[in-house]
Amino acid sequence: MSKALTKSQIAGAIAEKAEISKKQAVAILEIIAGLAYKNAKNSFTLPGLGKLVLVHRKARLGRNPATGETIQIKAKKVVKFRVAKAAKDAILGAK
């Protein structure tokens, strides 16, 4: 299996495809990341890729794997990424 693309490799590919400089491509990536961070509370959609959503997890009972003792896990907020159907179909192939 090949390694994941680095930020530099992604910026290089964008720059080549869009015929812009690598610096401009890096700036675009940083702008998109900043927008995602600011708007994740209301959900942030990247068309064709998926959506960042803020999810509230309820308090629950868990188990300490070292001792087997039952513990209370507090309620918390987590960020999840829901992959778009178009991305799933493109990667896995349409059924």
C-alpha cells in the first residue's frame, strides 16, 4: 500500500492542475482548513468529499481495560467526518 500524500504533494498536484503557483495552492488549502475549523459547529461541507459535523455524545458507562472496573464516561462533544455518497462511489465503485 502506498503512503498518504503530504500537504506539499497535495499542493503540488493542485498547483499543476489549476495552473497556479504552489504558494497559491498552499494558501487555498489553509483557507479551506480555516473555514472548516470556524464552521464545524454548524457543519462544514466539502462538496463531493463529505461533511464535518459536531456531535454530542451522551454520558455512558465504560470499563477500564486494565482493571475491569466499571467507570462513568462524561458527556462530550466530538467532531466527525461523514463521507459523501459521491466519494464512496468513486473510491469503492458504484453498486
